[in-house]
Amino acid sequence: MTRNTGFTLIELMISVAILSILMAVALPAYRNYVNTAEEGALVTNIESMTIFQEDFFLRNGNYAAPLADLAAINTAIGWQPRTNDGITYVVADTGGNTYSVTATSAAGDTVCIVFPAKDRC
């Protein structure tokens, strides 16, 4: 007598169904994790820019604004991000002694913070 070994079609279909359910749960959680990490990186970069803005304020009596791109920011206050991963930065004058910084990642995530109050736009 010979015995057949291997998987039946039903066993393979059940395995595929279980993997599909796991992927349906895991992918949205992973995307949320990636978006949270990207937002954290944007906030960190914006926070590091504030040191240079405060230095500019102490020397000139006002904040450097409006600054439309990274080259203008670097020229005006001397700040440059540690890595440039396609993130765009815009510094806008919000009136008085405040300014806002908007950072947009290559994936389209946007963070905007008004300083010195550190409120979200």
C-alpha cells in the first residue's frame, strides 16, 4: 500500500484565507505606523529650525519670514535638515512676533506649527 502525502485543495484554500485575513489587519496598522513616524520626523525637523529662528530674532528683532523653500531658509537663518528626503518647508509670517512652518513630506503628509506658541495650524 502506498500513502499519498501533500496538501489537499481545501487545506491550501484555508491557508490562503487565513493569510488574507492577517494581511487585511496588518497592512492598515503598518501604514498608520509609517505615517506616524513620518509626522514625527517632520515635527522634529521643524523644532530644530526654531533654534535658528530664535537666533535670527535675537540678532534682528523679528523672525525670518516669509521663506518659500529650503534654499531661502538656509540663506536667511542658516538651517538645513540633517537629511533631505524630498521634504518641502515653507515659513510664513502670521503677524506680530509669530511665524508658521509648514513641512510636507514626499508622501504628502503635512505638518504645520505656529511659533513661538507651538500651536498646530
